[in-house]
Amino acid sequence: MTVPSPWWNPDRHADRRPALMARNRITAALRGHFSERDFVEVEAACLQVSPGNEAHLSAFATEILGADGVSHPLYLHTSPEFACKTLLAAGERRIVSFSRVFRNRERGPLHHPEFTMLEWYRAGEDYTQLMRDCSETLALAAEAAGTRILIHRGREADPFAPFECLTLAEAFSKLGIDLLATVGPDGSTDRDGFAASVAEAGLRVAADDTWADLFSRVLVARIEPGLGLGRPTILCEYPVCEAALARPSPCDPRVAERFELYACGVELANAFGELTDPAEQRRRFTLAMDEKERVYGERYPIDEAFLEALAIMPEASGIALGLDRLVMLCVGAPHIEDVLWTPVTGGRS
């Protein structure tokens, strides 16, 4: 197998440069777009006392030395979410952040240990507004890149077309699985009933699989590859147990105000009607860290200052969009490192 030349090789850089210049145009267009809509651009500190409390996200750990030489643990954030929500509690109403974020154990065609997350938040506005934001964002990015179509590994989507909207229950029902029949109003789950349905759909079920393991397996293997083909897809109404930072839907307590945006089979964004109950958020964080400890043998601290701020945070909606992936689709790049100015050294997979 031929080893590709390093990204800084002049010939290779010349090949990559058109995509990188398109990235700059997309970023500039999006900055202008949010500024015109009265969003304040904010900068979240990368160093945080907690990198986030999701069971399957791995962080980079470091430490800070005090004047007395005593060290205290810190982490590079996996998202600016905690900081942005704290700013909403402080009084900001519409904010946007282009943040460098860091996730360990993630490297591949769609993953990189350091990447750019575009996040924006709307205080006092419903999360369905974020769906309209996504439509505008994809069209604007395509225009800035000079394309009429999003492409990834032979799959296409029209960024100017009306989005498809699909609930998780509808997506699973196409496989013969009644998803919400295994979710209780309190968020409890029927693992054995779900496992039987998953097995009937032809997917592997292991004795130690949890309900969440099975949910992820079906989603990744059978649902995600078919999303966002021809036009972008909004996948919404996640089971509440799969939406740790989102509030329950007022229409059905079994599901949460969460959606994800897909194009060309690629997940681009994750959005919430934000949970603002600190006691419930602590409970969910604790459960997630219990699961992390079970699977990976480690847990991250809970950011107590964030929970204090959550108690006074207004109702809000927020979304995180992978800027690098959006650029990939706009320029038809097969690998995320094709659209990064300086990829992290250490080989790509």
C-alpha cells in the first residue's frame, strides 16, 4: 500500500488547497449569517473541570498548576456546550461559537481528535426553529462553496431541497421494531423485549447487550446509512433515555426534544430543546458516568458550577454542527483530513 505524502508536502497541499479555501468561504459566510441575525459570537475556554458527561466520549486530560505548585486536573472540552449554556444563564440571548474541540479515541474518515464545532443557542425559542436554521445553513454553505449538491462517497443530497423529517419510532418501524413499546413514560426500558425485536430484524444480540447497545447497533447498521439521500433528513423524537441533555417532549414523555441532521448518510448536527432542571441533569450525568465506568473503567467529574448556572438558565434551544463534515460534503472530500488546514500528526485511518 502506498503511504500518502504528509499534508505539508507542497504538491499535496496544492491538491488540498481548493477545499481549504472553500472552507474559509463557508466559515466567513456562516459568521456573517449569524451576525445579521443578532447572534453574538462567543469564545468558550477549551480547558474545563469536566469535558462533558457522555458515556462514550473520551477526553484529553491535563492539569493546571497553582502558584503554590499544587496541581489540579482539567480537561480539553469535547464541546463548548456547558460554557455556552452558562452564558445563557448569565443573560445572553442568542450566541454562536466556532470552537476547537477535542475527542480522544476518535480517528477515521469522519472523525479527528481535534475538530471544529459550530454551536448556536436561542434563549426563549423553540427547538423547531433550529430545524429552519439548519435549512438555511446548508444552503448558505453550498452557495459559499460554489456547489449545488452535497456529495460523500457516491451519495448525494440537495442542500436546497425541503428536508425530510423522520421520527425514531418511524425509522425503527420500517424494520419491524416497535421502539416506543420498549420505553416507559419514566424513561425506563424493556431490554429483553427490545432484544427479541432486534434479533427478529436480523441483527446480532449478545447476552450482555444493554438496551442502549442495541439501540445504537440498529441505528448505525440499518438506519443511518439511508438517511439524507437525495435530500437532508431530520431524525427527531429520540427516546428520552438517549437524550441526556434534552428536555422531555410535552406531547409524549417517552421521547425528548432532540433531533439530528443527516446528509449523504453522514450525521452533521445534534440539537436539543435544552434541559434546565439541575437535579434531573445531575441524575442523568451520574447514570452516564456509571455506564462509562462499567465500560471503560473511568468517569469524569460533574461540573458543579454548570449545574448551579442551569438552575437560572432560561428555556432555550441549542445545536452543535460539525463544521469540518459540512465542508467535506460541500467539496466532495472523502476524508475529514482533506478539509483541515493542519491535521494532527500521527497517521490517518
